Amino acid sequence: MNQIPSFTLTLTLFSLLSLLFLPRTALAVDENFTICSVPRYCGKLNIKFPFFIEEQTEPRCGYPGFKIHCRNKTIPILSLPDGNYTINDIFYQTQSLHVSKAERDAVCSHSIRNISLPEDRYYLDARTSREMVLLFSCNLTSQWSWELSKYKIDCAGESESNSTLALFKDDPELNFGSGFCGERVGAAVGFDHRGGGGVEGLLNRGFVLNWTASNCSVCEGSGGWCGFDYKSYHFKCFCPDRPHAARCSPAAISFVSKRTTEITRSSLTVKRHRLNPEGDSYV
Ligand SMILES: *[C@@H]1O[C@H](CO)[C@@H](O)[C@H](O)[C@H]1NC(C)=O
Ligand SMILES: *[C@@H]1O[C@H](CO)[C@@H](O)[C@H](O)[C@H]1NC(C)=O
Ligand SMILES: *[C@@H]1O[C@H](CO)[C@@H](O)[C@H](O)[C@H]1NC(C)=O
Ligand SMILES: *[C@@H]1O[C@H](CO)[C@@H](O)[C@H](O)[C@H]1NC(C)=O
Ligand SMILES: *[C@@H]1O[C@H](CO)[C@@H](O)[C@H](O)[C@H]1NC(C)=O
Ligand SMILES: *[C@@H]1O[C@H](CO)[C@@H](O)[C@H](O)[C@H]1NC(C)=O
Ligand SMILES: *[C@@H]1O[C@H](CO)[C@@H](O)[C@H](O)[C@H]1NC(C)=O
Ligand SMILES: *[C@@H]1O[C@H](CO)[C@@H](O)[C@H](O)[C@H]1NC(C)=O
């Protein structure tokens, strides 16, 4: 008869002790998780992994090579080797962004520079972007070159012996045309021909650029914030308990989620991962 109350007492005591100690450990949320959970904006664009804003976001919340500059606190600028681009939109799902030259290109002034992408970070997907080639100083006075005039851009002060041509890179006449021209410059454009403005309009409307970096969706889906550890030079998934290699462990999340509201955005997806083992085995 004595056994039951003492058991209940032990249980009650245990619960009381748990209440006293558990919240304290739970509230010791990892510093990196807290830092990277702060939403950052540049203008109306949400800037998150792999991007980080120069002098505003901690580099550890982004990925090396994805620093952006927030011009005038409103315009996100991506600096590529050939110049600065305005980021018009970011599609985190498909790891791509829509960019256009920050300083409008004046094709006729020959100031346009060859597009140059850091190949380990960015690439053009032929399904969304096309490469255009501009040929300068073309001499179209010979009888062989007359058919090239359909590619001519109207530039003030240019003559038949000094014209500018615009062709798509996959145009079979490109090689033939190059023979009559001087400088050759590559640029990227989209498929949207509405909006007019000819070649210059097409160039200034920008294009979609895809990026390569650790896929953030598994970490994010497990309730973490993607980031980078500059010491081990590896991707990290910042979780409430500590940084993990790939995703947060289900136990840590369900435990802390009772007490913090920060991770509610992922409380549904966490359930899916509950059956999976700790995802620390891969990077
Ligand atoms: C910066 O923004 C302010 C107001 O939003 C605007 O008046 C100013 O012209 C902008 N400066 C530049 C350099 O764009
Ligand atoms: C590109 O933008 C950065 C940051 O705004 C600026 O410091 C740099 O001078 C710009 N470069 C060019 C070529 O405009
Ligand atoms: C990232 O991973 C998720 C889940 O594995 C997948 O659905 C998505 O397509 C991946 N994204 C890219 C750009 O590879
Ligand atoms: C253009 O080509 C024609 C015919 O080949 C040649 O006679 C002429 O000198 C060239 N003009 C220039 C400016 O190179
Ligand atoms: C061709 O035209 C461009 C710009 O209109 C000019 O800068 C260049 O000197 C011209 N070249 C020749 C060979 O006339
Ligand atoms: C641009 O790149 C092409 C090859 O991609 C090269 O042939 C051309 O000389 C370059 N133009 C300039 C102006 O550097
Ligand atoms: C590149 O981005 C576009 C537009 O968002 C997307 O449709 C395409 O699937 C992406 N390419 C790859 C290889 O992920
Ligand atoms: C935060 O992350 C950095 C880089 O990964 C690491 O050096 C630091 O120890 C982490 N802080 C905590 C509290 O885990």
C-alpha cells in the first residue's frame, strides 16, 4: 500500500526537477542559430543562405562567394568579374536569381564587357537564358557580307564599313559573321522579347542566373538555418542545440520547439524527419 504513493511522489519530484532544470538548458539556444534566424532584407528582397549582405549579415549565415552589397539600403548588388548587377529577384527553390546590369549597357558605345561568371558558383541554364554575341567594327561593304545586315544594330554615326551586329551564340552564321568584324563580346539575355527596345532593351531586361552551393532545403526543413563554418570550411546546419553537418536532430527540435517560437515555421516538416537517423553522417 505504501509503494504507490512513494512512486507517485518520486514521479512528481522528478517532474518538478525537470521543470526547474529543463527550461534552462532549452533556453540556451545555440548562438549561431539565433544569429542566422534574424530575417534580413535589402529593399523588398529577403536575403538568406547562400547570400549574405556585406557589413550587415554575418558571413557565417551565408556561403563563401555569395556576398552581396545592399546599395542605398534598397538595391541588392551582385559583383561579378565583368561588372555590377542588380538582383531583381531570388528564387531560392530553384537556386536561381534574376539579374540585370546595374549600370545600363550602351551597346553602341562599345562599353559592354564580356560576361564573366565565377564558374564554381554561377552558371547559365540554356532553358532560361541565352547567350548573345555582339560583333563590333564589322565591315559589311563586300558582296559576301550583305546577308549579315539583318543582324545590324542601329547605332548613330556608324556606316556600312563600321557596323555593330548582334547574334545569338547558337546562330550558324556567327562564325561566318565574325570574319567581317573586329571585337567580339558575349552577353546573357532572357527569352522575354516583350517590352521592346531592340537588342539594348533585351540586354537591359536582364537574365536568370543559376547558382551552385550546398542545398539548404534539408537543413531548413529540419528547423535549422543554413550557414558556413569558416574554420573547417564546411557547410553547417545551425540548430537550436548546436551546429550540425546536414540537418537538425529531431529530438533537439521537438524538445526546444515547446518553448521557443522561432522554429514554428518548420514544425510540420520536422515530423517527416522523425523516423530518420541523425543526419550528421554526410556534409
Ligand atoms: C537613396 O534613397 C533615397 C531615398 O530612398 C533617394 O532619395 C536617393 O536618391 C537614393 N540614392 C541613390 C544613390 O540611389
Ligand atoms: C560595384 O559596386 C561596388 C559596391 O557598390 C562598388 O564599390 C564598385 O565600384 C562597383 N564597380 C563598378 C565597376 O561599378
Ligand atoms: C534541394 O533538395 C531538395 C530536397 O532534397 C530537392 O527537392 C530540391 O530539388 C533540391 N534543389 C536543388 C536546386 O537541387
Ligand atoms: C571594307 O571591306 C572592303 C571590301 O573588302 C574594303 O575594300 C574596305 O577597305 C574595307 N573597309 C574598311 C574600313 O576596312
Ligand atoms: C567605328 O565606330 C566606333 C563607334 O561608332 C568608333 O569608336 C570607331 O573608331 C569606328 N572605327 C572605325 C575603323 O572607323
Ligand atoms: C570575349 O570572349 C571571347 C571568347 O569567349 C573572346 O574571343 C573575345 O576576344 C573576348 N572579348 C573581349 C573584348 O575581351
Ligand atoms: C535554373 O533556374 C531556372 C529558373 O529558376 C530553373 O527553371 C532551372 O531548373 C534551374 N536549373 C537547374 C539546373 O537547376
Ligand atoms: C558558431 O559557429 C562558429 C563557426 O562555425 C563556431 O566557431 C562557433 O563555435 C559556433 N558557436 C557556437 C556557440 O556553437
